[in-house]
Amino acid sequence: MKRLVILGGGESGVGTALLGKEKGFEVFVSDKGIIKKKYKDVLLNNEIEFEEKKHTELKILNADLVMKSPGIPDKVELIKKIRTANIQVVSEIEFASRYTDATLVAITGSNGKTTTATLTHHILSQDLDVGLAGNIGDSFAKQLLKENHQNYVLEVSSFQLDDISQFQPKIAVLTNITSDHLDRYDYKFENYITSKFRIVENQTSKDYFIYDADDPIITEWLQEHSIQSKLLPFSLKNEIKEGAYYNNNEITIIIDNNKLIMPTKNITLEGKHNIKNAMAASTVAHLLKIRKQTIRESLENFQGVEHRLEHVLKINKVQYINDSKATNVNATYFALESMDAPTVWIVGGVDKGNDYKELFPFVNEKVKAIICLGVDNSKLFEAFGNMVDIIVETQFMSEAVKIAYKVTEAGDNVLLSPACASFDLFENYEDRGRQFKYAVRNL
């Protein structure tokens, strides 16, 4: 019996444990932290051996296969020992994909992947049997076991792509590449770019690659490297012969001379970046033979993603907007770009080597006050201190919202768009976003 060791007892770890057991592996789950009760109960009920608050090397280094949580970096000593012992390390999407013949749509990018994946799933689910997994919702492995859909939309992070070997999506989507997570890639942008492009490394000429043709990093990489899959670019700037483009408030998609034109004036998602997300999702739908009418209606009734430019409430004619999912500068760039009123901006958290320069024009033009919400805000004060009349700091969400309430007037926006990770003061970006909404509702 082959031994599968799983590092990390979270959603992907426990899902893999269940699938591994079903496929005849001897399974052991090891988590250096505390395993949440809901996951511990699943492991106990399924008689899967586990440990928490430690990694027992003797029980790990005898594995035939190791699945590691995407949160564990390669530079950890234990991972080095596992690799030295020539034990294969895989991610959950790699492990799970070995046990399905479903059509896989894999979506990655520095920003926009959650919205694009959710929107793609929303369109496809009107006509197809389709699951949504990866970095979002129930784990891919668990869904294969419980629901076994004929199609999957997978939101895939660079960390998950780092540990693939055979993973081969029928359709791969790359929304954009901007510097993010550089702390995990030896602060070398090229390492991160290489990681993102692993999404196409096993594709053949029968597969498709949908990407942003306006992104110079993507187009440069494609000029220097050849890939097997059929290229379907999308663009806001140029007409595209095969792929999708935007012109005069219309999206045009052309695949194999089959043309689809859709008006965008009734799309629920706001901002130019969301036109791109809509083009990517619609191209996937067109490839999978979803009817034009269905695509158009789906774009018009899609409600968006929680914590992504989510309109929370209007109080005294001030709109409060939750963009907690903006964990890097580029995501906040899109948020500030889409603001059409004077904005009080709540920013800060764990800085991943951020360069705030690209935000300067928006801050000068649109931001009337900045509230820094992090343990260390010195870099924010340095970057923006001279640009706004009011810049303050706090370590409590409730206080940040109260300060915002005091400095706004009718017609303003209050935007939580942190541009940073959340782990200094919050459990994760969801916790941060929910605390924001709670504080707004309690004003």
C-alpha cells in the first residue's frame, strides 16, 4: 500500500486525505499548527491518522508521495529533506487531477482570478454540469469524491502550480501578471512569472490558452517561449483576429471564424478590468459551446464576488465599499481607478515588498484621507504622507470605520482596499472584509 503524507490539515489537505483514502493510499495528515475542529472531525470520522502542532519526521520521510499545502514555502527545512529523499511533492490540484476525466478550465493571474473563475462558473453552470474549486470553495479533491462533475473551473495560484507535474487543463486562462508574493520567489520577478506560466506546460495543440494581450509581461514571455496550445488573446486596445476584443461598448469573440458580439452596457461588474474578466469568461463559454443568449444574460445578472469592490451600505449619502481581497498594489490600482467620487481610503497590513508609485496619480486625484490599518504603517506614511491632508493610523477596524465616518461628507466613498496581506491583524482577507462590513453596519 502506498503511503500518502499530507502537510497541512486545511481544506485542500483534508480533501486530499479523503480522496487518497478512497484510492487505496495509507494516509497521514501532519499540521504544524492547530487543525480546525470541522476538519479534525472529518479526519476522525474517516479514521484517517493525523497529528497537529508538530511534524514528526519519521512519519513523514517514509512517504511515497507528499501533498503539501500551498501555504508552505519550499525553503522550509522539512520540504528540503523530503526532496533530498527523492519523494515526489505535489499540490492538491495535481493529485486530484490524476483521478478525473472531466474537462478542466484552470484560471490563474495576479489579480482577477477569483472574479473570472466565479463568473466563468456562473455562465457555464446555466448549461453544463460544472464544479468550482481550487483556491475557492470546497477542495477539488473532495468534489471529485462527492460530486464528480463533468467539468471543473479551477482557480489556481502560483503556489499550487509550483507543485504540478502532469496537470493539464483543457483551457488555461491567465488574467495578468504583476509583482506579487515575491517573498516566496527569492524576490525575483522572473521566478514568479515562470511559476504562473506552468499552467500551460503540459498542454497540447488540442488545448487552449486564453490571456491578456495588453499585458506586456505576458506578451514578452510568449515571444520568447513557444507553447503547444492554441492561443486566444483578449484585448481592450486592439482588434484581435482569433480571441476577444472590446470596442464601442461591445465584446467581440472570434474562434474558428465563429463570431459572437455582445453589448456590455448592462454588465453588472464595474471597471475596465472587469471587461477583461468578462472577455476571458465569455471566451471559455464560447469554446464550450454555451449559447450567446446564455452568456449575455449571465454577464448581466452576475452579482460579483464577496470582498471584491463589494458595495456594503450607503450611510448619509456616503458609499462604503469592501475590497478586502485587494492584497496587492495592482488590485488596489483597479479599485482606485474605478472610484468616481472623493474617497477615504483604508489601507495597510503585511507589506509583501510593495511599490506604491503606480497609485500616486489616483491618490493625488481622488483620495481625500488615508487611514492606515496595520501593525507597521511607516512605509505608507513615507509614500503618501505629503499627498493628503489627513493620514492617520489605527490597529482596529471599528476605529478605522469610525474615523472614516467622521471625515466624509455626502457623495464621498469609503474604500477598504488594503494592498497588503491581512495576517498582522486578521485571520485572512475574508475576516478583514467581514469585520469592515460589521463595523459599517454598526455605525
